[in-house]
Amino acid sequence: MTNTNFLGIPVRGDITRGDKRVPQRPLSELEPLMRAVLADDYIDSFGWKQYTPYFNDGDACVFSVGEPWFRTTDDAKGVAPDDGEYYDGEDDDSFTLSYSAHPTLGKQDYEWDNPRDWENRRKVYGPYEGNRQASFTVCSALADAINSGAFEDVLLEAFGDHATVTVRAAGITVDSYSHD
């Protein structure tokens, strides 16, 4: 039983605390990161999926923004310059920076400095591997910002729920995202 007050009004009862959200940040902090990626002539497009799951194995169904993907001008042509292998552009996970090497931007592995302290851990990066470090760096900064969860309110307000967002210098396309 909790005894507290709200605006000076006594509150009594059982209060179930929800998950603490990441403190939200304004669009003005995301804008320069997005503009830096858009200003890079090697980046053709980038985007992400955002939605509230319909079912989450008994956990709360909470809106979130998925891992962003990045396509370079070489990816848009369908050819990875290092090995000549064809990429059809349909598998967005192939173009993320966190899961594995990006086919044309390269990669930079990392470890957690303190994996047991989830709240205070930080990434410790190894050396960059690839030929496009400047492009990789601006894309990584944007990916880290989106993955932080700190811009979910801004992105939900701008593009809605159950959406696939694709960003190009010429414009932004929002398509409905159907998921299980």
C-alpha cells in the first residue's frame, strides 16, 4: 500500500510502476545527425521500421524504432565493390551497422566495458575495417542515436505507428508496416 501525494492531493492504494523510458530528446538534437548522413554523397538512402508490437510474450507492447539500415550508391547499383557479389536490396538487415559488416561501408567491432552493469555500460570500439570510414562514422552516429530510444517520441509523432520509413535527400517515404 502506497501513501503519497500528487499535486498535494493524497494518493492511497497499490501503484504498479511501469518500465522507465529512456529520457526523450528533441528533434533539434537528431537533425544534425540526419543532415550529416544526407550530405554524404556516398549514401543513397537510409531508413528503419517503427511500430508497437501486437504481442510481446507477456511483456508490455511498447512502441519502438528498429535498427536503422543504410544503402550506399554502390548498394543501390546492386553490387558490393569488394567482392562483386550481388545484393538485391530486399534484406534490410544486410545494411545495418550493428549486426555484422555492412557490405559497402565496412565494420567496427566493439565490446562492452562492463557487461554486468547494464545501466552504465559503454561500447569500446576496435579499429575500423573498410574503405569508407567518414561515411561509416556519420552513419554510426545516426544509428547510435536512433538505437538509444531517445528519439522515439519524435519519430512516432513525425511518421506514425506501424511504419517503414525511407529517407533520401529528395524526400522521405512512409509506408505501412505489417508485422506479426
